[in-house]
Amino acid sequence: MRLKSVVLTLFVATVLFAVTGCSGAMQKKPVTIKMAYMQGQSVTKEQTEKIFEEFTKSNPTIKVDVTFIPAGGSGWNDYFTKIQTMIAGGNAPDICDVAIEGIRMFVSMGLAQPLDGFIKAHPDAIGDAFTDINPHLEVPFKIDGNTYGVVNNWNNVVMHFNTKLLKDAGLAVPKENWGKEDLLKYCAKLTKTVNGKKQFAISIPNYYFGAEAWLYNNHASVLNADMTKCTLNEPNSVEIFQLWQDMVQKYKYAPYPDPNVDAINQLITGQTAMGSWGRWPVQEYKNNNFTDVAVQYLTNFKTNVVEFGSGGTVVLKSSKHLDEASRVAIWMSSSYFIKNYYGYSAIPTRKSVADEVIPAAGVPQNYDLYYKTAEIAVPVQAPPQYAVIATIFDRYLSEILSKPVSVKDELDKATAEIDAVLAGK
Amino acid sequence: MGSFVAGNLRKHRHFRDNLTGYLFILPALLTFLVFIGGPIVASVFFLDFCKYNILTPPVYVGLRNFLKLFSDPMSSTVFLNTFKFVAILVPLHVVIGLLLALGVCRKIASPLKYYYRTAIYFPVVVTVSAVTIIWTYFFNFDFGVINYFLNLVGIQSVPWLKSGDWALVAVAIFSVWKGVGSSFIFFVIGLQNIPDSYMEAAKIDGANWFHLFFKIKLPLLTPTMFLVLTTILINCFQIFDEPFLITNGGPGTSTRTIALQIYEQAFRSYDMGYASSFAAVLFAIVLAITVIQFSFQKKWVNYDYE
Amino acid sequence: MAADKKDGLRMAPRIIVEVVMILVSVFFLIPFLWAISTSLRLPKDSLNLPPQFLPTSFQIANYGSLFTLFPFFPFILNSIVVAVAVTVFQALFSTMAGYAFARIDFKGKNLLFIAILSGIMIPGQSIIIPQFLVVKTFGLMDTHWAIILPYLIFPLGIFLVRQFMMTIPKSYDEAALIDGADRFRVFWSIILPMSVPSVAVVSVMGFIGSWNNFFGPLIYLNTWEKMTLPMGLKVLSGFNGTGSLSVILAGVVISFIPPILIYAFGQKYLLQGTTLTGLKS
């Protein structure tokens, strides 16, 4: 009896060992993928970890370690600086969240791993992403024929209106293709003092992404088409900067954009009536139960180009587990991830998810403008030197808005400085 | 024989004193060498002659960083701005700190004294990024608290953070509010250390307020003044938090200081070598001023009463 | 008689001084009042003009959303851990060195003292880059060590402790040493207890320095979990989604609490603990 049980146990043990040994050889050891993501979106770390539980269900051998990087006031710039510091400091993540603003820098520094090989070898991982995602949005992440990420979120720039203030002024949301005259008319009617409270018509976009959207609509841009020269001092660009300066200094339609004051909050509280942003204010609208808001295309100065920026997850070349890292990165473009992560803070790149999430959020009133623009949208200009150029841009914009300086002179200086950066000096 | 033993003992004692002396200063000395002494040598004699972006090893480039520094118009801007801050802030901190200390060190009820002291010193203690949030709302041009009250009394809104010159003033006001408590507290200590007998004697001699202050208090306070001046000068030369948090160096470049320039070159552009050349020049300036200060201190600092 | 007259004459200036001092103290306190009362207002009223310096409503919910929307509690905890570590070790290192410089004769003492003291004159910005490289080489990036270790050396603290200890008569050490105590015993059980005021001063200064340290975390810390309050508040103020200034100010107000406690504990020492004999060259 005793002997029998011993033999039996040994037998079972041997079989078990053989089986597990065998499967152990087939299955890889569990690996941990360190993912860095920018804090400032609407989802907390705990919620993000919960989203990844879904991934672990089908990929039990990959563990995702979520690291949130706090980005101070200046958004992407600070975030990329932090990622670079992590890499320099020797604790680089395996994958990280990168927006259009940074992707060329990552590629030019040789930090990003092309995903084409992995995608080809693992059609199961990519699924229907490339049929569901509008190919326009993917363009920024295709560089020199390589795919450096599958975009999962994007934003355009549209004009947001506080509809209550419009109604009080006897105005309606303007029609598509509203021009400069309309804009000035709206501004004049929306600038007033109500019960001793100052009300401004509009917030000037004091950041590169928002500002270039205005330039685009006047046939202008920060850089030329192949992003080798700065074109800020060309007449069409000067015209827009002049308009901004006048709106702040001459007409007083707009408050001076203090970087410490949250312009979105001012739209909510009724201190301003209009502002140009993407979909990221929706989270703040929701938190404040603010529903008196509608969107429309930016003013058509000479044309109506909708600017956009998209973002995706990049695999760092330095990762020791490229395959697993790629699998996580690509899963972050799945419907499940996008739906749960980008509910309020950006436009989902997958049409199927956008169609579900955007109406569910309810605000702003004519939200269909968001995904619709994917077809015509043009990416914001972000060369490898984006971070430095954006800093120079911000500096000159604040100079022009704050002082009665000559717009042309300042933009000449800005152009010279940005050209020097592009020339690699 | 006896003296021989004593001598030996003394020698032994000397040896032990040397050893224990070194052991006692070892932790401080080690951290000093690793985090202050070594770095300053590396900054001044090595990094500023290199091109270095952290990811690849440093390359010796000779004086190139300094040539760039002296030809870049941004350099003169940041040096000028820093000098402006020093010129505004050092006298303000010293004079206001002293006046407040005199205002508190009087014969008044001690709860009142405690209240004044706490009110003035408390901003020193709190986190700078917490109070800059408050002050930027105070300074806001269109919605700010200060301009609201100015308008009430019929004064036009002041472009605190909008205009380059006013931004300098705004940062200075904040800096005094936040930091004058430290010079204040040093002066309070200095005033309290003046023996009452000195004052009593002078009063009996019929000295008036003016005399008491200029002939007795002020000379006795000169050592405190010297310490305050030294530390404030250095703090002002490296002013970073205030312009970084309130104006981010703007508008334009009007509040961009040497420290902001170093931060931006080093940790945004990753040009460690170029940033180090600014660090070296900053060090040279502070060193020169400190040497001058120390060589002049005999002329005005009074150590007779110690 | 004459004295009485004089006092009578002095009443007017006295009142003026008192009024000025009260106005000054209001200037120092009013930002705090505004922060506290605004943190208790409805988010949509946070930017209202005219400004109200006293609470108009009590929206405790703002404090609640601070902790639910935002990992605020870990910031406070991190800040306390780091500040306490810096305070304790910096004070220990400073008092040990101060003791040696004040009361032990050893070779090269003056030279070493001047070398360390010269640290007061070195602007932090001039050494930040090599310091960063040291931290990186030790593999301490994004750890709390990075904002503890470089701040353990405090030349001004060493100076203040030394000055204080120099005022204690040497006979205390001599007597104990003859009785057979060793230097460490003398330091720990005789001189240190007598120097408590100056140690308290150095500790308070160390705590404040660490509690306020903004630049260190800015360059050394990357991840959310490691952040201390100064960076945390900066992030909070640029954070889309908290919804309002009221919530941000709730965070600001909470950040005042630990320094208030430290001040309450330290202020009596702060005033008696420092003999400011000058920096003689």
C-alpha cells in the first residue's frame, strides 16, 4: 500500500514534470514591460492598471508595469524631457506614450523601434486596427517607410463656444466657413461687463499646437512644407499674429493668456465666450457638469484646414523584450484600451470607438465635428527639434501679446532663431 | 621621567585627537566632496570645455562653449536680468528685513510679538510652488485680486505679468513676501543678542532714538548684516524657483535668469557643456563678489563686542 | 518727570508703528486667507471678483475630490519621508562636524573648515550638472535618495553649530576626558544636549529647505509615485481634469499643515539658538 502510493506519486510527479518542463520550454518566462504614460489625461493609474488586466487575461506571461510621468504646466515638452532623463539616467521604460510632437525626435535620436516586422509576423495582435483607424491619422507615425506606432488617440483644433453667453448676446453658433469679419463681429458682441464682472470674447491660443491651427487657416504655418525653414515672418503668418495682438491690446477682446490661468475653466465660468481646443476639455466639462458648450470649425480666414495631432505607443529600441513590448504597445490601440482610456480626453482613432464614446459623453452639443474632420485634417508640424522650437515659439508669442512691439520685427527674430535650430547650430 | 610619560601621553592624545577629529567630520566631508567640492571642480575645469549630451561620452571642444556664450545675445539678457534681480532684491531683503525686525523687537505685549513674528516668517516655511499658485492669481491682469483693488481706488490695472518690466517687479514683490522672513529672523536674533546694558547705559547718557540706532544697534548688527548679505547675494544670483514658477522666464525673455538658462540648456536641450559654461561664469561672478565682500568687511563689520 | 514727558511724546510714533506693523502682517497673511477661503468655495465661484478673503461657503467636497481625482496623499507622505531623512542626517552630520571644528584640535582643521565653509559661497546652480551626473552614476535617478543625499551637506549649519559650541567652556570636555570618557561620549552626552538650541535651528532650516526643494525633484524624479509636494502641486496646477482652482487650492492649503507644525515646534529655538558671530576671514 505504502510502496504503491510512493510509486504512484513518483509516477505522477514524473509526468507532471515532463508536461510542465515541456510547456515551460514552449512558453516564455513571464516578463514585465515597463510602460511610461503621461499623467494629465483623465484616467488614474489604478484605472489604467485595471484596463491592463484585460490584456493579461489573454497574455498571462506579460506583466505591464504602469508608470505615470507627471508633466508640469507645459505638457508634452516636460514629458519628453522626463523620458529623456529616464533614458539618460539608465531606467528607461520599454514602451511609452508619444504624441506627434515627439515622434520625430524619438526616431531621429534612434530611440524608437519600427513595428512593421512584428505586425507582419503577428496578424493576431494588430487585428482590424488598420481598417478601423482612418489612415490619415496614422501618417505622422510612418516615417521613412517605417511604422513607429499605431495611433490610438488624436485631437483636432475647433472653436468652443459658451452657448449661454452666445444666447445672452443674441448670437447663435456660427455656420461652417465663418470668416474673419464674423469672428470680429462675435468678439465685439461678446466683450462686455455684466454686473461688474468682466466678460471677454475669446482666449488666444498661447501654445504651438493651438496657434498653428489658426495659421493653417490663413495659408500660413510655422515651418515650410519639408520642415527645413521657418516661415513665421511671412505676410500671412504676420497677419494672424497681428490679429492676436490687436485682440489683446487694441480691442481688448481677449485676456492676456496667463500661462497660470486655466483658459478652459474660464470658458466654463463665463469669463470668456470662445476658445480653440481639441477634445481634451471634455473631461473638465464633465467634472463641472458644464453642458452649455458647442463647437464649430475654426474661423475660415483664407481657407479651412483642420489641424490635428495624433499619438500612439512607441517601443524603445533599448527594451530587452522587444516582442512582448510590441505586443503591449499594439494592444494599446485595441478597441478595449481606447474605449476605456480615451473616453473624454481625446478623439479615439478607431472610428467604431469614436462613434460610441463621443455621443456617450454628450458634450459639446455638435460633437460630430470631431471624427468627421479626420478625412481632411492636416498634421501639426513637429520636426525632431520640436521641443526647442516650441519653446522659442511660446516665448515670442508671449512677447508679442504682452507688449506693443512690432509683430513683424519679433517674427523676424523668431524666424532667425528657429532657422538656427533647424540648421543644427 | 614623569615629563617623558606626559609627553608621550600628549603625543598619544594628539594622535587620537587627529583620528577622532577626522572621524567626526568624515560624513560631512564625504558628502561635501561628492556633492559640492567634486562637482564644482568638474564644472569649472572639465564639463565647460566639453560637448556632452549624457547619452554619448563627453568630447573636448576647448573654448567653444565660452565663445558661444559670449556671442549669444541670450547670454547678455540672462546676465542682465540676474543683475537686475540682485540689484532690486538684495537691498529690499536687507532693508525690509531690518526694519521689520526693529518693528518687532520693541517693548510690546508678547502675544503681539509672537503674532508679528509668525506672520512675517510663515511664508518662508511654506512650499514655494504652493504660494506661487496663489500669487499668480493675485497678479493676473484681467482677473487678478491686486488689480481689482487698484481699480477700486481709481488706479489703472498694472500689467504685472504681462510687461517685462512689471514682471520683474512682480517677481520681486513675491520674493520679498516669500523670503524676507529669513533676513528678518536673523536680524531679530542679532537685536536680541545686544545686551540690554548697552542700551540702558546709552539712554542714561541721554541718547535719542537716532543715536541709539546708528551709534549702538547698527554697529552691533554689522556681523549679522554681513551674514545676511552674503547668503542673500548668493541666493539672488541663483534665483530660479520664483521666475520659473511665476513667469517661466517671460514674457519673452524679460525674467529669464542665469539659473533658468542653465536649467534649459542642461535639462531641456541636453547641452551639458554649454550649460556648464554658464555655471562656471556664475561661479566666477559669485566668487569675485564674495572675495570683494570679505576684503571690505574689515572696513565696516564690527566684531569688537563679541 | 522728564521721562514721563518723553513717553507721552512717543505715543504718536508708537501708534503709527503699530498700525504699520499690523498692515504689514496683513500683507503677509492675506494670501493664506484667500487660499483657505477659496478652497472652500464652489469650483465655479473660485475666480469671482470682487475677491473674498473670508469663507463664503464651506465646500469640504473640494478636499475630497483632491484625494479621489488625484494621488495627493502619496505626495505628502513622500515629502515628509524625504524631509525627515534630510533633517535628521543633515543635523547629525552638521553637529558632528561642528563639534570637531569647535572642540577638537586636529591637523588641517582650519583648512578643512574653510574648504567646507566655502560651500556657502557656491551657487547650487553651478554644481547641479555634475551633481546630476553623480546621482545618475550611482543609479539613484528617480529614487528618493537623489533628493536626500546631495542635501545632507549643509555648510551654513556646520558653521552655526560650531559657533554655538565654541561658546561652551572647554572645561566640560576636559573634565569628562580625564574621567575616562571618550570623545564620542563627550559629544553625545555632554556637548550635544547643551547645544540643543543650535541643533534645533539647523534642523528647522534643514526641514524647510527640503520641504521647499523644488529644483531637485524637478530634475531627479520622473515618476508619479515618487513626487514630493512642490512638484506635485506644480503638476496639480497644470492638471486638466481637477476642474477648478478651488480643488487646487485645497491642495495648497493641505501643504501648509506640516510646516505649521514644524514652525510651532521650532520657533522658540530659532530665536535663542543662534549666536551669530560673524564670518571672519
